[in-house]
Amino acid sequence: MSTSPTIGFIGAGNMASAIIGGMLDSGFQADGIWVSAPDDDHLQAIRRKFGVSVTTDNRYCAQQADVLILAVKPQIMADVCRDITPVAQNTRPLMVSIAAGLTADTLDGWLGGGLPMVRVMPNTPSLVGMGAAGLYANPEVSDEQKQTVESIFNSIGKALWLEDENQLHAVTALSGSGPAYFFLMLEALEAAASEAGIPTETARDLAIQTMAGAAEMAARSEHDPAQLKRNVMSPGGTTEQAINTFEDGGLRPLVEKAYNAAMSRSREMAKELADASR
């Protein structure tokens, strides 16, 4: 872009703070960022930490923004959108929502219609700069605007585009809920190792480092996970015994069942939010 867009945030919670921190680390300028929220004390803490501009007036924040990130809870999103509608229709910023369950059409309707809209499904590792985000853009979003959104969310991890908005339910079940799946495995490994006599903290440290190392190997490797798994296994060895036990215990169908349960609940929650907002 010839000039950097001004980025506005409505909502100043943990995810908004993580995004702002990542943006600043990746070269965005603090003087091009505005944040609004109702708690002025909290806003002043954010201003001191990041050097960004703050206001308790959502409409004023929206008026400054070329890109407006809606970072409030889904339950209050309708009221927030309707409040800023006159400004949004006048200045027509790129709208970006990180709220789960609310469709682009629903959000656009609350904002008066016809606006460029991107929905983002981030996850909690974004708080440490290792997030995974699924992105969906409505037809009004330009290629240049897509690049801007991609650069924002790549600053806190990895951002990938989806062609079908419905796929965000699948992303929710994968990367949105996914960190908890790995925490469960971590918890189980720690407990098993502790039962075998390894001190709990040592077991946890070894399990965390093993998980982090395996993830890094998968990210760097040209091989698929199946091949990486085989590379660790020796015929008749310890890893083969463990993997066979997982397979015999039905790990794969259990993972699929859990994944589908999360995806189904995401669809249910979206319907509940849509019904409640009518």
C-alpha cells in the first residue's frame, strides 16, 4: 500500500492486545492504531504499554479507521454494530470480526449492508505469537484489503484463507478448539510419566519440549505426519508398541468423533446467536 491504513479496534481484551503487540513487532506503527473500550483505566494501560491512541467512544474510533476490527463478545456485537452503523456507512472501512458464530451477512446487516467484511477465527496461542487463524472474506473485500488482513494476523502466527464461510466451523473444531486437545495429551503424558516415577515438573518439561519439537519438525519437514511417525518407529521397538496401543484403543475414531462434536457445537452456537439477535 502506498500509505499504511489506520487500524481501529473496538474491544480491548486479551486477543486485541495480542494482535496489537504482534502488529507493532512486525512493523505496524503505533500512531496508526486506535482502540476503543468502555473502561478508560484499562485503555490508559494499553496506551502506556503500546503507545496507541485510545477512546471510550466507539463511533470516534470507527471514524478514524480504514480497517475496523470488532473484538467484542458475540453477545454484545449487535448493539456495538448498530451503534457505529452511521459512521461505518459514511466512511465504509474494511470490517473485520474475530467473534465466533456470527456470519458475515449477519454482521453486515447490523452495519447497514454493503460493507467489505472479513471473518477471522483465531486461537489462544495467538497470545504468544503462535496463533493459527482461518480467514473468510465477503465479495466486497479487495485483494489489497485481503493482504492487509493477512499481514495483521500473520503477525501473531499463521493466517490462511478459506473460500467457503461454512468451513469456519471446521476451523473452529481444528485450530480454535485444538490447543485444548494437545493440552489433554500433555496432561495425560505428564500423569503417566509421574506414575512411572519421574518428578511431575520434570515430566511436564520433557513432555512440553517433546510436543514443541515434534511440531517444529512437522512444520519444517517435507514429509507428511504418517512418514514422520514411521521415522520414529523401529520394528519391535518402544514407539511401535505405544503406537499400536493407541491404534488398538481406537484413537483415530475417537479423535474424529471429538472433532465432529466440536464442529457440530459450533454450528449450533451460530444458530443460537442468530436466533437471539433477531
